[in-house]
Amino acid sequence: MAGFFILCNLNKYKTTPNLSQKFIIFTDYALIYLIFAEIRLPMNTEKFEWLIEELIRYGIKFGIAILIIAFGFWIGNRLKNIIRNRMIKREVDPSIREFVLPIIDVIFKVLIILTAINTVGIQVTSFAAIMAGLAAGVGLSLQGSLSNFAGGLLIILFKPFKVGDYIEALSNSGSVESISILYTTIVTDGQQVVVLPNSALLNNPIKNYSIKDTRRLDIKIGLSYNEDLKKAQEILKDMLKNEPAVLQNKPIIVEIIEFTDTKINLAVRAFVKREDYWNTYFKLYKETKETLDKNGISISLPPAEMRIIQNQESQQ
């Protein structure tokens, strides 16, 4: 077979007038000679058979590894759903549930991948050492994310708030929708979704309006110095006592809190149930104005200043 290829190249070499084509034919001849001179046919056949066997063996291993990953991920999703349903039936706190489930999912998937790698033939110990080195490098570059993870863990443990609570933090207020590994998501009254990092939440003041069952409602009213303050106080107290949403077993206060240059500020305070706060808040503001107007007491308005400017032409 070698002689046949060499003879064909020699015939082409003799009949080709182009020098570049002769050079290409010469290089082909040289390569054919080296291959058949250095590699004997029996040895080449053995290497070919060995290569086929290795390809088949590793192909089977890779196929098994892919099946392990596909089946393992499917089983992992089923187990995660089972664990979630059991947590819901046992009434586990939603904050804990939403924080723990992603961690379980990640750990299970990592174990499946390591099992698949071991099936292929790669030593898990060496792979783990490589991953440890990569984790150290990635950890240095993701210090903020690690601090967020630690913050999320502390939030779950110490529970300054939980899913469903209405909080105010980092100049944002809203209901907590979820507490994840790195971030906490709240929904504002305007249905805006705000994502806050856990570390910043943990290291800054948090107002939680949902821990207590009641909230104090505050209305600030400015009255003129000419008004009858005692009458105004009695009228406003009667208004609060007649409001069904106001808790009568809690203090009801209508007192002076501030004197300004133009008015006297009254603080109208009462306690309501947490779920009744906003409805009562808007209702009492409206009733306060109507009650004062009905009894001839006017709310103080800011003084207006008028300046008359005449130009020189009109004066002449």
C-alpha cells in the first residue's frame, strides 16, 4: 500500500510542470514515507484497537455520569418539594423555609456532581483540592456576598423580622416577601419590589411594625392662639372614644406638644390594632377636620406675606 501511494506521487511529480505543486507532492511523499517507515502495520492496528477500547470505555463512563446527573437532579427537585411540603404542614416559619431550602438544594447537587465525577474516573480528593483552592480565591473576591450570607444566617437565628412583617430599614419600608441566602426582598405600599443586602440590614437600625399587635396612631393639629384649647381637647377626645377601631383600654391623649410663633400644636394619640392602622389613620384625619369645623374651631393656617412693589415710572 505504501508503494502504491509513493508510485502515484512520483508519477504526479514527474508530470507536473508547476514548481509549487511539485513541492506539495514532495511533502506528501515525505510524510507517507515517514509514516510507513516508522510505524509498522501490526503496531498501528494494536494502537487503533486500544484507542477504540478506551473510547468505548470512557464513553460508557461519561454516559453513566450524565445519567447520574440528570436522574440525581430530578430526584433532588422531588426531595426539595417533599421537604417544602412537610415544612408547610408542620407550620415552619417561612423565613427559615425559604432560607434553608436553597442550601439543601445546593448541597445535594454538589454531591451528585461529585458522584458523577468519581464515576468517570477522576479522583474526588484531587478534585476537592482544586475546588478548595478555587473557593479560597473566589471567597476573597466575594467577601461582600459572604458577609451577606452570614447576615442572612443571623437574621434567621435572631429573627429581628420574618416573612410577612412590615419593616422600615435603609430608608425603605414595606412587607417582607422573602429572606434568601444573600438578600431580603420587601414590597412597598406602592407595590415596588426592593432588594436589600442582608449584611446592611443587620448592621443598621430596623423598625418592625409587626411584632406588636397594636400600633399608636398620631395626628398633629395646629390651632390658633385665639381658639379654646380646652374645648378642642374635649371634642377630639370624644371623637376618639366614639371611634370603634380605637382601643379604649389603651391611653387616649390630646395634649399640647409645641408652641410656635403662629400656632399651638396638639398631639392626638390613640392605639389601634395593627391590621386597622391605615384605615383608621385616614378616617380620623378626615373626621378631625369635620369635627373641628362643626364646632367652630379652625385649624391654623401659615401666615401669608404680601409685598406691593411700585416701579419708579408709576410713582412719577
